Amino acid sequence: MEAYCFKCRTKREIRNARGVTLKNGRPATQGTCPVCSTKLFRIGKA
């Protein structure tokens, strides 16, 4: 799964991706950027 990295300013594949649930019950995916190790976050199916 890909997410936009704000530090690299491009879409990157999420490393160490894990599914999380937001406060309102929506699913999301959280992980890190493989290039700069910044947190990546994508709302939607995990």
C-alpha cells in the first residue's frame, strides 16, 4: 500500500504497515517511509 510522504514529497510504499482504527471507527493504515523513516498514514481499508 502506498501513502504520500510529506518529507520526500512523493508517494512511497508503507514499511511496517499496521491497521489501526480511528476514534470515529474508520479503518486506517500507519507505518513508516522506507527512505526517510517519517511516519506515513493513510485513511481507508487496511
